[in-house]
Amino acid sequence: MDREKRETRETVEMLNAILASIDEGIHAVDRKGITIYYNEAAARLDGLEPQEVIGRHLLEVFPSLEHGTSTLLTVIETGRSIPDTPQTYTTSRGTKVHTVNTTLPILSGGKLIGALEVAKDLTRLKELSEKLLDLQAQVVGVPKASSKKRSPLEARWTFDQILTQSREMLLLKELAARAAGTSSPVLLSGETGTGKELFVQSIHNASPRRHKPFIAQNCAALPAPLLEGLLFGTVKGSFTGAETRPGLFELADGGTLFLDEINSMPMELQAKLLRVLQEGLVRRVGDTKVIEVDVRILAATNQNPLQAIEAGLLRSDLYYRLNVVSLHLPRLAERREDIPLLTRAFLTKFNAAFGKAVTELAPDVQDRFLAYEWPGNVRELEHAVEGAMNLVAGDRIEREHLPPAIQQAALGWETTLPSAKSARGGDRAEGGDVMSAIGLADGVRPLRESMERLEQELIRRALEQTGGNIQQASKLLQVPRQTLQYRLSRQQKQDE
């Protein structure tokens, strides 16, 4: 018997330790509404001490709640669980708290003996989302001509500011500019950092809606209950603590709403979004009235939309509704000819920001920039230049100023020095010819100078062998075509 008691006590202690270590607030009450368990996370969330809550009735500690608004008391009365419900309440100390709660009945032998609630703190997110709505409402209500400074909520980019010499990107700019003249939805896809928002803002600024609101929202930034209220608006009493507020659709009326990472939007919200797109009508959370809105939707996804559909992250019907105009932005590694152009632009930007006069990259850095895969795309390139500009002391960025990943990146090509066979006398004529070409026939020269001469000689021979065909020469040298073109242009500048 003692052994059973000891094991039971140990099990209870273990359970308490587990519940105490959870980040979410855990609050349990008995059938009368008296708190029987209240963990440290719940105490931090409410700004209370556990001893202020345990053993006291729920409504005594949280006076802003009532039997009809408390999810714990509702579950005790109905015996049914309540999943993912937003709740706002005030503690006995006057602290206002915003949570999303999942509340479950506690059963013993088939009888209801209490209720347990798991609460996720949304206080800071709720405050930020409300401030965002208020700020956006202010921006929408102020004519742009009367504002001296541009709001960060406005679309600032235009097509002229998107730097590229890539044929694919130039075509995308042309297609996007054509689509800007209509009100059809546009779906952009591409990896993070490829410039989707630049295109979105440019489309808005080239459209007839350019003098109307532009509002952007990342669908992955907020949990479903907050995102729903933010998009569609709320009415007072729709859930505990809810206030009457317009949503982003109403604020963007007449203009453009950009929904980024649409593949991260909860599926139930995707269904509501689809209805808005089809009907042009919005119903605030908890309201019975509908509001007509005229909003152009631009959406973006950081993964292949069809793969997102297969993975259950994107509704197929919403995809077909959004995919009226489809634009896919290529990775930076797929348009390497833009790397020197973008690098010069970032040098100019950070020279002005940091008060420096960096004018060039070391040849080794140029090669690594062209060879590196840039998984973070243009954004990673910008950050690499910015980081280097923090470290450089002179007028040139060197390899040691780069992030470790780029320093260690393989160049993707190899120079073939004369073999041991040549050194022993075999193929002596060819080996000697190369040695003469790089200036080593009469002695040792500086390594960088010698490597540059060797590179020039190898490129010259590859072009001779391929009749001047750059594409074939790049395959022969096993370097990207863009890298070979860049090195040829660099040689031409040195010769001038």
C-alpha cells in the first residue's frame, strides 16, 4: 500500500513538473469554478502570483469575466470543449490580457469534475496588430500630397528601381507592368529574398490605384484568430474584449492589399478569403452585416504553389482564383549577370549610409560573388555587402571581410597547371609555352599576377578552340557562362 502511495505521489510530482515547464499558461478549475491548478506561465501571462489565484473563484480573480464570457465556466456548464478561442480579460490588478485558449472538460469516471484551459499569450501581438490597424487607418485618411514624409506603409518601389540586366527579369518587369493596368489578382512565387514585394509595390504604383491605399500583410506573422480579425475586422462583443474595428480589406478599399506568404494562411481563413474575392463582400468577425469592398489582391508564396497544394498548405480553388496573372521570380544564382550590377548599387547605398568611399571588390571577392549559390538571394547579397562595409578600412572589400559561408565557397572552376609529366620533359613545348605566357619562364612572379595571367591564357585558348563561342568555352573551362563573360569584360577594362 505504501508503495502504491509513493508511486502515486511520484506520478503527481512528475505531472506537476511537466505542466510547470510548459510555456503556455495552464489553468484548471473544479466544478464550482475554484482554481485547483495554475502554473508559472499562466501567472506570468496574467501578471499575478499563483497564490493569488489557487483556491479562489475564477470571477473573484478576473472580475471582467462573467459566466457567459469565461471559457472555463462555459465548459463546466456545457461539458463541451472550446478550441482556439480568442479572449480578452482584466485581472484583479487591472492588467489587460489577450489570449487564445483551448478549454477542455475534466472527466473522472464519466463525470465532469472541472475544466482545464491552455492559454497562449497574444497580448503583445494584439497590441501591435491594433496599432498597425490604427496607423494604417490614419495613413488611409491622410492624402499623400499633404504628407511631407512617405509612410512606411506606402508602396515606395517602382519598376525603374528594380535593377537587372537579366533577360528573364526584364521580361518579368514588362509583363508585370502590363498587368498593372487592370484589377485582376496577381500571384507571385519565388524564394525568400528574390524581390517579390518590390514587384508588388511597383505593380501598385503603375496601376490606376496608385493614389489609393496600399496595405501589406504577412500571413505567417499572426495566429489564425488575430489574422482573421485583422483582415476582416471585428465588432464589439464578437469575443471577450473585442472592439469594433475595420479590417485591412476595408482600409484598402479602392486600393491594393498584398498578402505575403499566402501558403501560411490557415485553411479556414483561405475559404473566407475566397468568398471575399468572389463576392467583393466582407463580414466582420461576429457581425451579421456585409460590407462591399473594392480591393485588388496581390499575393505571394515562397514555395511552388502546386507543391503547396499537394502539401495541403494552399487550397486549390483559392490558387486558381489568385493565379489569374502568374509571375515566378528566379533565384539570384539563375541570373548571375545581375550580381555585379546589384553589388555596385549596394556599394553606393552603404557608402552614403556609412560615410565611406569603397569603390571595388578584390578580384577574389568578385569571383566568389559570381560562384556562390546565394541561398538567401538578393537579400543575402545586400547583407553580405553591408557586413563587409562595416569591416573594410580602405577602398576595397577583401575576402576576409566576407561572411564565412562566402569565404569558404568553392569557385566552381579549376586552373590546370603543367603536369608532372610536363615537368619531366613530356609535353615540354606546351608546358613551356604556358609558363612563358604567365611570365614564369625567367623566374617567380607575384602569385596574384601569375594567376591572372594564367587565367587570361586559359580563356584565350578556350576561345580559340571554340571559335570564339563563349557558351562552348565556358563548358570547356567548367565555369558558368556569366562568370566567363564577367572575366572577359574585366580583362578588357584592364587592357584599356
